Amino acid sequence: MFIARSYRAKIIAYITPLIGSICLLYFAFFLYRSSRIFKEELIDKGFSLSKALSYSCELGVLSEDEVFLKSSLVGILEEEDVLSAIVYNEEGKAIASNEKVEAELNIPPQILKRIKEEREPLRIVAYTERGEETYGFISPILATSFISGANTGAQREVVGFTKVILSLKRVRAQNRLMLITALMMTILIIGLGVGISTILAKGVTRPIGDLLDGVKAISQGNLNYRIQVKSKDEIGQLALSFNQMTEDLKERTRQAKESEERYKNLFESVKDAIFTSDKQGRLTDVNRAFLKMFGYKDREEVIGCDIAEKFYLRGEEGRKLAKRLKEKGFVTDYEIEVKRKDGTPFFISATSNLKRDEEGEIIGTEGILRDVTERKKMEQKLQDYTENLEKRVEERTKELKEANKELEDALTNLKNLQSQLLQSEKMASIGQLAAGVAHEMNNPIGFIHCNLETLQGYVEDVTRLLHKYDELEGVLQGSKREEADSIHQQLEDLKKEIDLDFVLEDLSKVVSETREGSERLAKIVRDLKDFSHVDEAELKYANINEGIESTLNIVWNELKYKAEVVKEYGELPDVACYPQQLNQVFMNLLVNAAQAIEERGKIKIKTFSDDEHIYIQISDTGMGIPQENLSRIFEPFFTTKEVGKGTGLGLSMSYGIIKKHQGKIDVESHLGEGTTFTIELPLRAAREGETPG
């Protein structure tokens, strides 16, 4: 509590002189004022007594009656503070006094002249034989008009003078009494000030003392210490702030301990060696990885050791590292050869920096070391390998060129083989469809043949009829009426015989049906011709819906007995593609759909588009594909069909054709429900930079 007591003493030392000074200034002013008042009262009294004596001594001066004058002086002398009273004649000579009348009592001429001119009382200061100060009051004695015989309006005549001398002894006594009283009051007020200052200082210094005790407790590590808050004033707020500061300090201390613990755990658990040293280069701390790296067991073996002397294999390398560290303040991945406890050399990569205090002075270093011995060995091996690498690269380049030539030849052969396979698959498909196509062509051929036979009979009948008309025309020219009637009758009979009206009506139907049959044949032949050009390399715009319809014409005989074909064609823009190759894909999917239906089912073809793609969906209600086979259906030569019913290349070729068009083909299938193939084709050209023809 020394600081608190000192602060209390300072408060008392500051407040007490202040109060004392204020009191002294006040009482000094009070004494000065009181002394002035006392003197002013004495002066007023002196003037009053002097004037009163002048009035009472007027007749005595005129009559020069000394007894009368002395009797007048008796009343004045009885007044307090009066030392003496003197009456003077007109020339200023004393004529009556309570003392012996001597020449020195006379009024000096200059004073006498002044009083006569001013005709007012005059105060003078005089001193006794003992040196005491006195006040003298000289008043003129003015004669009244009825006594002096002067006119009423004339100035009154000065006939004499009176002088009253007052002592200042009583005034000085009063001043001394007031001074003693003021001093006593000052001492009393100062005492009260000291008491008040003590109480005030105690009220201020006690909380400060509590704060000091709290600071001491915190400095000793007691963070649970709290100051009791006894008020809500500034001192109370200071106590609350101190308690809050203590809470914050406690929390920060806890966080610092946790951080220190985490740092310690990290320091010890990291695989790289970590060290700290002082500015002389002596180790101050290391982690376990450091001890393990250099072959030591305990920290005591290395703490305090000079790094350069104990660990560097060559001193000049250590000095070089220290110089660079001092110049830059840090080093990163600096490789240097060091030695273990047993003297074994090895390489480390050092990353270190200087530690500085708040003033910027160097206080040591800290750093991380990593063993790079194995890497250095690998670098050496790599260097040895690099020396012979150029020769080996030349040899390998030559081998690669030869292999590349072989690959190019193989690629050419592969392309030829792919084309052959595609054509083979196409021919196989045509072979599979040959019977159906022949059947499709046989139907129109059959009714064309039948219509031609019917047409031939109609021609013969019409020819017979025309011959009769020619015969009738010859008879009519010969004017053989009877014979003409007979021929006309024969014509009518012949019309009935050949049913001319029916022949003429049926003749146009026969011609129309024959034309339809021939067009059907022409379309089948045209579709077969287009379908057979599967290896056509020209990219051109085509309508997908038309391609599907063309393919349906080819495979219709495969579908019509197995399924009902439902078409949902959307409005599609022309797309840049290889139309015949896409028709091959459609044929494979449609034939597979028909083959997947065991008895009677449905095949649905749906097309639609968006801003970037065209979509074709071909669905069937067949037996479906097992889940384990879905991932393999696009593999070459994979098939689940019986021997002789499939090559296993159809879906593989279809997959390749769609990929060639930069599209996608997906399949979704459920056993017993059916399968849906979805083809997605981009609207842009199938190959970048290739312009459709």
C-alpha cells in the first residue's frame, strides 16, 4: 500500500496548501478591509468632533474666554480615542488646550492658509514622542452673521481654529484582535481541510490500492483475482474494466497455453528437424527429429553447442551460410553437407531466418532442416544417366520411327479392314434381307404380270370390236342396208359379250395399278442402290426422317409380320452427315428390334430436336437385354443370337458410325419389357473444318 499512501499524501499536500492559501488570501483581504473601516470610522469621528468643537468654541474665541473654552474642551476630551483638544485664534496661536499652551502647538502658516481658503476641516498625521501615529483634525471656527454683524449672504468669517488629536491605539488593538481571529480561523479551516483531504484521499486511494493488489496478484499468476465493485462512478467503472481485463487476460492466457501446446506438439511431431539458436550460433532448442537426424538421444548433448563446430563438415561452408543469412536475413533450401554424431556425412536442405527483438536487434536464428541425402544420390544417378541419354534417345528415336512406320502401315491396313468389315456387314445385312426384299419385289411384279394378262385380253376384245367397226364402215360405204343392220347387231352382241363398259372402266384401273407397282419396284431398287453405298465418304445435308423411311422400305418385310410400326416424326432440320452410314445404323436397330420380338409386338420410332441436337429413339416391346450384357453390346463380335443369325458387328459398327458423327448412342433395357436405343446427333458438321457437299 506504499503507492496508495504516497498518493494520499500527495492529495493532502495539494489540497491543504490550496485551502490554506485561499483562507490566507480571504482573511488578508478581510483584515485589510476591516482596518480601513476602523480607520474610516476614526476619521469620521475626528471630523465630527472637530466640527462640534468649532461650533461650541465660537463665542469663547470671540470673547477670548479661556475658561469657557476649556469647559468646551472637557466634553470632547471625554470621548474615546481623544488624546488632546486645542483651540486657536484667528492667527493660528493656541489659546486653550488640555495641555500646556506652547509655541510648538501653533498651526503652521501653510496649513493655516489652506484651511482659510478651503474653509473645510483638514486631517493631518502626527506622531507622539514615543513615535505612535495619531490623527489630527483642524476645523475652522466660522463666525455666525448675527455675531459678526456681517450681511446674511456674505461669506462667514474665520475667527479661529480647533484641533482634535485622536489616538490609533484602539484601531491597532482591533486590528490585532482581527488578525488573531483570522489566524485562528485559518488554522481551523486548514485543519478541516486536512481532515477532508484525508477522507477524500482515502476514498480515492482505497480503490487504487485494491487495483494495486489486483495487479500484484495477477503478476504473481493469480488470474482468478477479482476486485469488489462498490460503486458505479468512475472508480467503479475502473474496477469493472480491471475485472474484464483480467477475464480477457485469463482467456488469452488459456489460448496462449493451448497455442503453445499445439506449437510444442507440432514442434515435436514434425518429421523435419527444427532448431533455434542464440546470436552466437549456439543451439537453444531442438526437436526429436533433429536428434534422430544427427544421431543424438538427449537434448542436453546438443543444447549450448556451437552449430558450426559440432555439425558442419567443412567450416568454410558454414561461414558461407552464416554470411548469406546475415546479408539477406533468411535462406531457403540451402544445401550443405553436415555430419552425424558418429561422423557420418550427409546432405541437408536448410531453410532458416534471423530472429530479431522489438528494436530490430538480432537475437538468434531459427530454421528447418531436411535430409536430402537420398535425393542427392538420385540426382547423381540422374546425372550419370543423362550423360548417356542423348545416345540412347537417338537409338530409341530410330526404333520409334521404325515402329511408327509399322503402325502407319498397320493403321492403313486397319482402315482397309474396317471398310471391308463395314461392306461385309452391309452385304451380310443385304443377304439377310434378300428374301424379304425379293418378296417385296415379287408382290408388285405379280400383280403387274396379272394386270398385263388382263390387259392383253382387253386388247384382243377391243381389237375384235374395232375389226367389226371397220367391216361395218365398208358395208355402209357400199350402201348395203340389210347387211349393215346385221353387222350392227353383231356389234351390239359383241359389246355385250366383251362387257365393253366394264373393260373401259377396268382398263384405267389396270394401268394405274401397273404404274403403282412399277413405282414400288423403282423405289425398292433406288433404296437398295443407296443402301449399298455405305462407304460413301461425302458429307452432305440430309433429312433424318427421310433416311428412316428409306430404311423402312428395305426392312419392311422383316418388320410387318412381327410388329406394328408406330412413327412419331418431329420436324427436323437437315443435318450434315453421311446418310447411307446412318441408314445402316437404322437398319441394324430396326432388324434387332424385330428379332427381339418373339411373337407380335410394337416398334416405335420417335424423332425430335432442340437448338443443338437431333434425337432418334427406336423402341421395341421385345424380350429385353440382361443387365450384365448391356455394357458389352457395342463390343465387336459380341452377340447373344444363335450361330448363323448374327456376326456381332452390327451394334459395334453402329457405335462407330455415331461416334464418327460426334454423336452418342445410349441403350435402356428391361427384361420382359423391351429396349430403347437413343441416338443423339449434333446439328453442326460431323467433322471440324469439313464443309458438307
